[in-house]
Amino acid sequence: GMFIGCTGYPECHYIAHDDEPNNNDDVLPGCPKCKKGQLVARSNKFGKTFYSCDCYPSCKYTLNNKPIAKPCPKCDWPLVIEKKMANGTVLQCPQKSCLHKLTTTD
């Protein structure tokens, strides 16, 4: 079918398919690692959504869960991730050294 490819090919391999829903109202936070790029939703070859910096390949920051622009109260990382669990949605710090889970009162 119809698709839109990156003009920077072969350095950039991003492809947007025409049948993908376009959620422009869903603003994602900036990249906390390089502080230059924006996090964008992408799909892997199996169709699963992940989030990565649009400055790839100079910045390789990726997340498997949706980022939320809310700082972690424990380590001050500028964003948290939204994890869908069996008992509801949980906000958690993506830093492996922290992994702080936020409650609605945090």
C-alpha cells in the first residue's frame, strides 16, 4: 500500500504507512538523553509501537512504553512511562537505577 519514507534514506529508515492512525493531538516529550530531539512513536517489524528520539542515529534513546512529560519525584528524570497492567495503568520512572512507581498522589 501507500507509505511515506524518510528523505534521508539510507541513513534514516523511518516509514509511515498511510493506514496508520495519525495522533497529532498526542504530544510526546522531548528526548531526555540528547535534549535536542523529540520522542516519536514508531513501529517495529512486528507492528509493536515503541518510542525513540527523532535524532537517530546520533541519539539511540528508546522506550517500549508511552512516555509522559512528568518528572520522576525520586530522581528528577524529566519523564515517566505509562505501563498498562492487569489492575490498571501505572506511571513508572524508566531509569533502571530508579524504577520509582508513581501513585495518583505523587
